[in-house]
Amino acid sequence: MTGPLHGVRVLDLTHALAGPYCTMLLADMGADVVKIEPPRGDLTRYAEPFLPGDETREFGGYFQSVNRNKRSVMLDMKTPEGREIFTRLVPSAHVVAENFRAGVMDRLGLGYEVLRELNPRLVYASVRGFGDPRGGASPYADWPAFDVSAQAFGGFMGITGPTPDQPQQAGPGVGDIFPGTLCALGVTAALRHAEQTGQGQYVDVAMYDGVLALCERIVYQHSYTGEIPRPRGNSQPNLCPFGVFPASDGHVTIAAPTNNHWRSLCKIIGRPEYGLDERYKNNYVRNEHRGEVEGFLAEWTSKHTKAEIVSALGGEVPVGPVNTVDDIVNDPHVKIRDMLAEVPHPGTDRTVTIAGTPIKFSETPGGVRNRAPMFGEHTEDVLREVGYADDEIAKLRADRVIL
């Protein structure tokens, strides 16, 4: 497995989740991602959970999941020697990615304008809370941000929750992961431009902007109607039925807003007459009678298990069980599509399971090839690749510039 980005080298200065998720996607697609870590390492190395019996504590599940397929170099870039090493790595790189607060790399003397002089084809990408001034000087540019900050700023929490007065953050870190995904898309687009023109560029993604793009519905709704959308629980304001319904052993989702799906649903649940009933004949009038529709659907679903409901509706009406992770790992779809990857864990004789690669290529398949790297595991290899001799490496190690 090489992947469509085979031959692309990424110098990865990212940490936490948004940046590492971006570079993880690039690595899954075949890029050689060199993760450059400070002397203390990426702080997520020390995030739980850890495997029982793992006395090395090189990293936990968080780090393993989003840093697979990468190589690790420990480099103290606060030293002149460390910065010199980095500048020697840049000419052979295609991408530099970072998610520091705005201005950090400039203060190190390693900002985009400096690096592009070393490599005009370089694609420089940043993903941070409120973007980089190069893409637009946000009044919040200097503020730190986490996933929950982006979810709040970008509108996600404003439309998510059980009631209008109870905003709720998403379970997964969408405020990190979606902007990180957009950054990976921006990098691949910029790489194509660089291949065609020989000209690199700056790719700037703000977490705030990414979440706002994810919530695009609220923008046009407000523009067209003046409405300020609020949390509505599990219903969709314009479609019916379209939501979550109780099962005897959990919950399922059912979506039948089209007339064909609606008539099929009515027939399957033993209410074929409702398919042509004037109160329910199309989505518009069903919305007006939402309480009645959701009531008799819930009455039917609550008498059946999730598996029974999915078996009855699957292939006819859009349906989905509300899966827990144990449901997911036993679903044949997930196994067939390689969405579960087994990787070794250093310090133990066990393998662990992490989520696989969702992007599938017919001719250049990517995927999870290697576990996450140990701290500084590939430092000497990478330095030799750019011409450092063994005695130079030994001196840098003795001076604690590298590990």
C-alpha cells in the first residue's frame, strides 16, 4: 500500500488533535509524515487510556489513533542548532504543517515567508482556533482555542441539544476533526497547484470557520427567513418523519420524508392507509401533524428490537440503529470495509484496535500501515536523509538538540 500521496514529505509540527488529524489523513494516503516533537514530546503522548502492563508509557490510545503511519523526530527548535536542522529539512519537504498560536513560527524566525525562500514549492498549512492573519486578521487571532470553543463559536452548539435552552457539544471532537479534514483537503489542492506551477502557498484554516462551514444550514435559513435556529433535540425542522425513535433495546433513526419512502414505511408498520391519508400524504402536511406521525411510529418501534426494526425497514426506508461501539466492532460492514485497524503497542505483546481510513482508492490504496512512533524513534534516520554525518548526529545528541 503506497497511497496517492506516496513521495510527498510532510514536516509535521502539529500537536493535540486538529493538526495531527490533518497530517494523519495525509499519512494514511501515503505521505511520509515526519512528526517533529519538542523535548517534552507531543502532550497527547501522555493522555489516557494506557494499556494495562505497559510500563514504558510511550503513548496512550489518543496518540496511537491520530499519529499512526508517522515518523517521530525529537528536535529542540528553541536552540539555534535545532532551527538549523529544521531549515535543512525544508528544501526536500513538500509540506510544513503546524497548529501553534499565530506568530509562534515567525518569532522563531521560521515563518512562511522565510521558509518559502528555502523552498518556493513549499505548501505551508496552519489550522488554529481563529486562523492566521495572512488569511484574515481575526480580532481573536491571539486567543487559544479547543474543540469546544470552536463548536461554540461556529454555531454547532447553538443548534445542538435536547431543547432550545440546553446547548450541547458533540460527542466526537468535531471542532478539531472537521477543520483538520478541511486543512488536509486544502493541502492536497495546494500540492496540485505546486506541481503544475512550481509555486507553493499558505493554506490557512480556522477552527471557527470550519465549524461554521459545517453548520451552513443556519446561515441560509437566517438569510432567507430571519430565523435564528435553536436546538431542536433529534428532530429536523423541515422533514417528517426524520429523527430518533425508541426501540425495546435502544434507539433507531428513521427518515422517510419522500412520498415513496413514506408509503413503504406505512405498509411495513401495518398502517398502509396512512400512506394516502390527507393528513400525511406529503412532507409538508406531515410536518403540520408531526406529533401524530412521531407518536404512532414510536408506538410501533418501541415494540421491536433495533435488529428487528433494521431488518424490517432496511433496503426500503432509510433506517439506522443507534450503535454503541460494541455494535460497531461486530458489524460486518465495518470489517469488510477495513474500518478497524490492528496495530502493535510498544511495551506490550498486544495489538490494539484503532479506526481505519475512510477514504478508499481503487488504484492507489492507502490505509493504516504502521503504529504511532515512539518519541524520537526516527530522528537519526531523518537527519541522515538530509546529509548529517554520524559524528554530527552524535554531537547534536550530546548537546540534547535531538533525542
